Amino acid sequence: MSTAIGIDLGTTFSVVAYLENGKARVIPSSEGGNLIPSVVAFIDGGFQLTGKLARAQAAANPIRTIASIKRWMGSDKKIEIEGKTYTPQEISGFILRKVKREAEAYIGEKVEKAVITVPAYFNDNQRQATMDAAIFARLDVMRIINEPTAASLAYGLHEKDLQHILVWDLGGGTFDVSILELGQGVFEVKAVNGDTHLGGDDWDQKIMDYAAEEYVKIHKIDIREDRIALQRLKEASERAKRELSQKPLTNIRIPFIDQGRDLEISLTREKFEELSCDLLEKMVTPSKQALKDANLTAKNIDRVILVGGSTRMPAVQQLARELFEMEPYKDINPDEVVAVGAAIQAGVLTGEVNHITLVDITPLSLGIETMGGIFTRIIGRNTPVPTTCGQIFTTAQDNQTQVDIYILQGERALAADNVSLGKFNLDNIPIARRGEPQIEVAFHIDANGILQVSAFDLHTENQKSININSSKRLSRGQINKMLEEAERYAADDEKRKEHIQIGICAEGMIASAQVVMEENLEILDKFQIDEIEKAILKVKAALAQGKSEEMKLEMDELRKIIEIVCSEIRDKKEKRKKMAHSKIGVLK
Ligand code: ADP
Ligand code: MG
């Protein structure tokens, strides 16, 4: 049996860990350190570099160096290098291949299986792309798990009797806030929030701008305009930033940055914090929103876990203390903690570790569009996954032989206000009256968070299904915006939905009234037919005017008339039956 590894496939760095005698161990890179830069580069002669070497030559070869590919996972972005195009999956695949090689060299065994982590907010498309990347690297993905969940596992919190864990992950380019609920060894993600464009890179940028502007003051030249100088400035700024996490003062020195001149500037932690205070400020709102979404306040949080290299900055730790009024967990290296958790999860799946179950949730409701453009929820927001939910639907028209299944994600009452994830149709439905066919629409979300939708005709047993691959990318920002809008328009949406439903109801009633007439033509007298027709016309008129109140009134009238007529029809039929019986006589 080969060893299973846990991989944190990060935006800036990737980390790999495995279980050694039941204990998680981070695998050191053959190039030094435990972090493998998520960087891929192409060099002369068609060679390709990954990791530290790729990162080291980035300054000299910026055009053929690819960093932060994770941002593009699940999109249709193409990366073109010297006439060859690569997908984000392929580039990530190169990184995973490197990670796998490093693991095999260290463990001294073949590695085939892996648990890979993704941000809690990755949608189906992004998760699928991550699985595709693993295929390129010939890795068998045992499970895709959320990064915050992995971090909680690493701290062994599943063994404690805690309720709520808040995970703050500030990496190279992204900020994620997740609130997990833990009870009896089961993790459930209660809320997720964050900022897809906030991370260590932004703090680097502050130092870069400061240094470059200081240089302009002295030499009247902006070194940022030269691509290679810019890359060197970035590296020096990042180093300075890291140093300021340890010391109150650092010196930035870049020799021969322009025309043989050196850049030399000193920077205090205090000045750095002043330069970047707006970035720190940006961490507050998503944190509060996550608490609000989970229906909690800071007082309900039992543990705060710091994840991501950027949480090493003292100002970030201080902010965590102030916001959550407690000392955050940061004992496990924040840039390794996710990989450690992934390795534990790999152990759970191979059976090496027992008694842990992971439960994740859907961030937004999923459902389909039904008659009148109404959004019908199949899986509610915050439902733990994996999950399967189904509902029976029927046709809207007589003799309808196919139905379109529009799959949507969102919280609004009307389909048009939600995000479309894809569509397909089920055909060959046998000819029938509206309302007769029974079509079961089922949504299945697997443990990796990937959605499959199927439609099943209960009469013919015809079935069709799709995996949602073409779903639109939903950023955290978009999700938050949708949730806000759903709240803001809730009352309005409800009214619009009710209005549409009354309309649907009215159409249904007109259709059944017509059926009653058609089926009983020889029983009904002219007066009754007239009465029904008039009532139908009134409902139609109200429907045309679109006035809900009038529709309701006229529908009531029509219903009363139909009820009376139906009971008269029953009486007549009874009488006829009796007459028929008395004529025929009874045989012995
Ligand atoms: P990701 O998950 O985005 O791949 P990491 O969690 O590894 O990234 O975080 C990388 C970021 O952490 C980089 O921006 C790096 O500069 C920053 N970082 C690492 N160590 C420190 C430190 N000691 N002080 C400040 N920032 C740090
Ligand atoms: Mg990370």
C-alpha cells in the first residue's frame, strides 16, 4: 500500500505532509524549507522549473514565470508561453507533480493518493479544476477538503468539547474567515467570508511603494517602471516584511537597482504598520459579517485559529486579540497547519485515524426555475454536504414532451435574480395532460462539494443528469452581495412571488374549469355553460390586468360556480344511474 499525503495547494506556497506512525509530519523540500513556492517557469531549451528555482529566476524571466495560478482555477483563462497554451489546471498540475516528487523522495515510497485542500469558498468549478490538476500529476484525490477545516483538525480540536471555532487565514493573496461548529467530533462550517484580494502581497506592495517613492525623492527615477527592478524590489520588500515580524527595524538594500546605483532604505515596524493600517482595517468587516451570518457574536467563539503566513505579522495577531477578545491559536506554523490537517484527513480515509467526521456546508441555496420564473429551492443554504435532495415536478402544459431544468444558485425568490449554473432538458415525456407527468429532480453534492443534478421521469424511467462544470465563478464578494440583496428585497420578492403564484393558480383553475365543461357537455345546460364561461372570462381579464386582489376575487367566484356545477353534475349522473338501473331490472 502506498502512502497517502495531504497537500495544501496554496496561492503562493504549497505544503505537503503525511502521517508517520500516526503523527502528522510536514515534508521538507529538497530545496530547503518546508514551503514549495507555487510558481512555474519555462526556460530556454523548453525546460520547465517549479518551486524554489522557478521563484528564484522570476526576476530575470518575468514573462515566462507563472505565479498565483490558484486565482484562475476554474476559469477559462489560458496561459500562453512561447506559442504554447496552458490551462490553470495544467499549471497547478505541474506544482502538484513537484509536490508529489518531493514527497516520494522524502518518504522513499511511491505516492499515489492525496487529500487536497481548497478555500471553503471554492465553487464546484474551482474544486473540479483542482481535481483535474491532480489528474495531470497522476495523483488520486481521496478527498477535497476545506482549508479551515483542515486547520482545526491539525489542532486536534475534534477531540475537544468545543462549540465554535473561528479560523482566520491570511495568505499571500487572499483572506478567508470561516466559522466552524464542532460537536461530538463533527465539524460543520457555519459561515464563510473574506476578501479575495487581500493578502501578504498587498503588505509587500505598501513597502514597495514606500521604498520606490523614497527613491524617487532622491534620484527622480521610478524604479517600478523597469520590470526586473520591480521584481527585485518585490522580493526585497517581502523579506523586509518578514523581518519586521521579528524585529522592530529592517534595512532594505538592493544593489545596482538602476544605472549602477543601490537602493538603501531603513524601515521601522511602526512605520510599516502605519503604511498598511488600511489593509488591516479591511479584515474587520468580513470577520463581523461571518459572525453575523453564523448568528454569533465574538463572545460565542471558543477558539480562534490563525492560518496563513501573513498572520505572523504582529499587527494581525493584535487585531485578532482585540476583535475576538482572546489569545488566538498560533502554535502550529500558520503556513503548515493546513497541510498537517490534510495529512490527518488522509489518515482518516485510509483508516489510520478514527473517530473524525467532516461536514461542510453549501454557502448558497441551490434549486431550479419553475413556472412563472420562480426559484424553487432544492438544497437550502448552509446544508451540510454530502447531501442528496429531490422533489417531484410536473409539466406546465398539455402534451408537453420535454422539460427544461435550469439550475440556479442564490437566495432570491425569482430565478432571474439568482445565478445560473447550467441547464439541460429531459425529453421523450409521454403525451399527457399538464400536471400528470411526474419528474423527480434530484440534487446531489458529494463530499468534495461537486454538484450533480438529475431529472428522472417516474413513468418511463428515463433519466438525464449533468455535473455542474460550467458554473459561473462566484467570488466571496458576489456571494455576500447576493445575501445582502436577498435580505434587502425579501419582502418585495415575496410579493412578486405571490403575485406570480396567484397567476399560475388562476391559469390552472381556468384549465380545470374548461376540462369540467368539455367532459360534461351533454349534461350541462346552456345556462350553466354561460355562467362558467363568464366567470372564466372575468378571471382572464383580471389576469391580463395583473391585479392580484381582483384575481383572487374572480378566482373565488369561479371556484364557487364550478363547485355548484360539479355537485349538480353529480346529482344528474346519480339520477341517470338510478334510471338506468330501474330500466334494466335485476336478474337472479
Ligand atoms: P498561501 O496560502 O496564500 O499560499 P501562505 O499561507 O504560505 O500562502 O502565506 C504566504 C504569505 O505569508 C506571503 O505573503 C508571505 O510573505 C507571508 N509571510 C510568511 N512569513 C511571514 C512573516 N514571518 N511575516 C509576515 N508575512 C509572512
Ligand atoms: Mg493558504
